[in-house]
Amino acid sequence: MNFERIREKLNILADAAKYDVSCSSSGSNRKNTTKGLGDSSGIGICHSYTEDGRCISLLKILLTNHCIFDCAYCVSRKSNDIKRAGFKIQEVVDLTINFYRRNYIEGLFLSSGIFSSPDYTMERLIAVAKKLRLEENFNGYIHLKSIPGCSDELMREAGLYADRLSINIEIPTVSGLKLLAPEKDHKDFIKPMEKVKNEIIQYQADKKLIKNTPVYAPAGQSTQMIVGATGESDKDIMYSAVHYYSTYKMKRVYYSGYVPVLQDERLPALGTEVPMLRENRLYQTDWLLRFYGFDVRELLNNQHPNLDVDIDPKLSWALRNMHLFPVDVNKADKRMLARIPGLGMLSVNKILNARKYRKLNWENLKAIGIAMNRAKYFIVCDSKDWERKDLEPAHMKSMILQSSQSKYQKMYNKQLRLFN
Amino acid sequence: MKTQKLKYDGTFEGLLTAIFTVYEERLSSAHIIEERFFEPDFFSELIMVFTDENKASRVWEGLKDFQQFRTSVYRSFLSELPDKEVHILDAIQYVLKTKSDKDYGHPSVLKLAQITKQIGREKHRMEAFVRFKRTKDDIYAAIIEPDFNILPLIVKHFKNRYADQQFVIYDKSRSYGIFYDLNTVQFVELDFDDTVLKEALHDEEMHYDEMWQDYFISTGIKSRINKKLHLRHVPKRYWKYLNEKNPL
């Protein structure tokens, strides 16, 4: 094996793949039953973290960064003058196995630039996964990218070897896609999603009848949207996220703050700051929708098309709906507890469990580890004291902001400061 | 009234036997202490505990309705914290009396839950941070120095995962390791350190080591750098055995 050459390729093709944010390695159920290599039946594991704080759990690479498309937002676009490289199928297999054996990774996340045709590219991706499963008896996690415009037959085959399939919609609005990736057709993204969704439904139905139905993409499918490249509102983004969650049964929608990598008049200039705070607020909203029982229309609507920057979306919602508070933590149902600003689902469950034994007062809440700095304005408990004392929402917001320190403070305070 | 000091051999069965003794003798102010930490004093009565599997398993059986709590007890035992026996005894007495194991309003039940969480975190970290190096004999070897004695807890994970490769994971701070020979996992005591391992490495090891370091760097995004977050996820005390942070 020519390690020098492979090392060079790895550097190029890992660098080109890093803008894909998904690193999930959980949700599969592939047990190591045949004394082979690997097991992905447990929870996901992050084996390391990059210096920007993102988890490294999969070997995330492109098969090649040669691409026939010229999408403005993509570092591998045809017209970009960068080093190009391509792995041989066996090289990816060897790298994956050897990294896995050393406990560096949970598996492989393989994507690719599109060379000659979508089907030809997809076939190569599948060949890697197939080799890993059938020849190497590999039960680690495999995440394959679906190539826009590839055929249904290939999507069917991909799901037999991959744990997760994903296709990145990248631009949340159809008009934005037309602007930045004029050669790509919105329908080409939708078709593989539709196929994967139908196969998963089919698999789940068949499995009930025939126990040994071959597994199909057990960790489901996901997608990703770039944030801040085309001037879309938070409402645009979250409404389309909800559309993908409900229509295509997505496991996850990822939001990726646009990192300016190219000079192009259609895009934010090079050196523009990555919108990390906005990205964070979108993820918070995503969580509220998936785990806290919120409806997207409560959080974003025509009156509030964008999320507040200085406070989290739940607090922002609560301040607009003060008539629902204060909530009595000893009586409220789970749904309402989950809506109290500052309380996560872990805290909600702790409260539900603890109140079986005694009526909770402020001390009890502190003892079981409930964070009070926001919550105290919105709850009453077994105590005469009550923090809110009928404050106006604006006043309450400023009190909360004063008593808390956000790691993002420097970002939203910027315009107030004249001198650094 | 005098307190009773129960001295046990430091094994889990020993601890359970001691707890059995507390019930059997109806001791009201018992203090269980591991042999190696025991210091005699004039104010307490010494009771020697002789580990008895029968007695130990009766205590264990008594907790069978509280599976989660059992895990908590075992993990707290592995924590090596100085006061662990006090909390374990107190929590077991409370749970058996009230028949409920989730009242975190009780200080010892809460304490055990907190220790369990710490141990779980360390276990999970080790499942992530173990870095195997391939040796000439085709054994994949790793050295760790975890905060707690978590080797017994990670056996199953690694055995399932690496069913087709021989491996050793050596806990340097506790001077013992686990060895998988393609059939079973054994606890082994061996003379092992970085120097021994370095000499035994397979020729290809250096290449994969370098490629992993390369990968670690090229997968990061410079314009998003956030060292504080990085350190929170990968605390410095673990860097020693992470080859991406500490090359060969």
C-alpha cells in the first residue's frame, strides 16, 4: 500500500467533506452476531472532537471531489481551482477498517462529487458499502450520501448496506436553489428522499410478516440546509424543515451556518462571519418541535418571521404568552412543564418523579438540580415566595439577560459598543 | 453507644457480606471500611467481615426488584470514593425500608445516583477514547488511566465490537488489564507501559497514526474554531493517550 499517496488523498477529500455537519452514529441496530468486526447496536460514540468543537464519530470523506456541477455554495464546484483527487474503492474500505480497528471511529460517512453521471457515482458509493458488509463482515455504521437524480433501483440497493442515507437540500427555498445551483433541479433531490421513505415504510410492514426481511436503512434518512447564504428568513427555514420531517419522515434536519469559501457575487463575501448564533437558535427551535411538543406556528409566524437573537426561542415564546404563566410545578402536566423557559426534558422528568414523594418547594427544586435563573420567573411551587411579582415581559427579559451570561453575548452586543 | 467498624477485604462480595452482617446483627451505627483504609481507634468496636458468597448473594437478591438501583450500587462501588460504603449502606437501608429506589430527596440515594452518573460518563469516555495500536503479534493494545475503575464495565462493549481481533486494554493507574483472545475476556496483571508497547509496534502503525492526525486536522473548520468547547469535550487529562492530540 502506498501510504504517502493515500495520505495526500485523505487530506484533500476529508477537507472537502467537512462541511457536511451530520456526524450521528446512533439509531441503528446492527448487532455483531457472526463474530465479525463492529457493532452498531448501542448509542452513538464521539471518538474525538475537532478544534471547533464538533464531534468526530465517522470517517467523513468524499470518494472524489471531481464534480460536473457548479453550485455556487460548494467548495468542490467545477469552476473552483483546487486540488482534485479520487479514492479507489478498496482504499476507502482499507482506511475504514483500519481506523475502526484502532477505535478511532464508529464507521464511514461517504459522500462524493458527481462524476460522469448521478447513477455512475451512486454505484461507486454502494460498491464501497457492499464490500465492507459482505467481504469484510463489517457491522459498523455506514452513512451514504444519496446522489441527486439517481435511480430508484440504486436507492433500494444503497439502503440494504447503509445505516443512514441522506441528501442535502442545502438551499431551503426553490428560488434560492435556482439562483445558486441553476443546473440542479429541485425534483432531483426529492425523488431519492421519496424512494427511501417508501422503502422504509415497506420494510417496516414486511418485517411484521417475515422476520428475516433484509434490513433497510435502519437509522433512517436525514438532510441539511445551509443557513445565511440566500437571505431566507428563519420562518422559511423552519417551515421547510417541518415539511421534510413530516413528508419524508426525516430522522434529522441539520442546519449549517454558511462558511464563505468562495468569492461569488450571489453569496456573502469572503470573511463574513459564520452565523453560528443563528444556527444555534435554529437547532433550539428544532428541538422544541421534536421533543417539547411545540408547533412551528407558535414559534415562527408572520408577526415573528425571525427568531430573537438575544434570548432562546422558548423564552421568547413565553414572554409573548404571559397569560399561561406562572405554572404550578406541583400540579402542571408534562406538556406544560416542558414549556417553562429554562427547563429541559431531563429537568421535567426529574420534577415529575420528585413530586410523587413530596410537594416541591424552591429548596427541593434546587436539590434535584433544576436550573432556576430563567425558570423562577415562570413557576410557583410549595412556597409563599414568588419571583415574578407581576413584571412586564420587557422588564423580565432585561432581568434575565442581566443575570445570565451567554457565550454568544459578544455577538449580539456588538452594535451597542462604540469602542472595543 | 459505640460505633461498629466493619472491616472488609475491598471486594464487592465483601461489601455485600458486610451489609448482610449489619442486618444480621442489627447494628445501629455501623461504619463499613475497606481493609487498606482501616485505622483502629478506641471509640469503636471492630467487626471483621469474612467474605461469604452466600450472604452476599442474599443481599443482592434482596435488591432484585430495583434493577436500576442495583446498577447504581455496583457502579458506586467501582468509584473508589472514600465514603462510598457509607452511602451505599444508607441508601440500601432506605430503599429496602421504603420499597422505592427513586426518591432523590434522600441524600444517599441522590449521592449514589450522582456517582453513577459520573461513572457512566467515564465509562462512555473510555469507550470513545481508547486508542488501539497494532503490534507485531497482531494484538491491538491500548493504555488508559481512567478516573475510576471502569475496566469491568467496558468489557462487554469491546468484546462485542472487536469480536475478530485480539486486544488488550491496560489500566496503568490500577496496574491491570483486560485481554481478549478471540474467545473470552480475561483480567490480567502484566508489566506494561508505553515503552514496551512502542517496541512491539507493527510496521504499518506509524502510517495509520499519521493519517488519523491528518484527518483530525483536515476535518476541522478554522473559521468556526472554539477551543473552549473543544476542551470541554476532550479534557486535557485524557490527551496523553489520544494520538490525535499526542502523536507517537
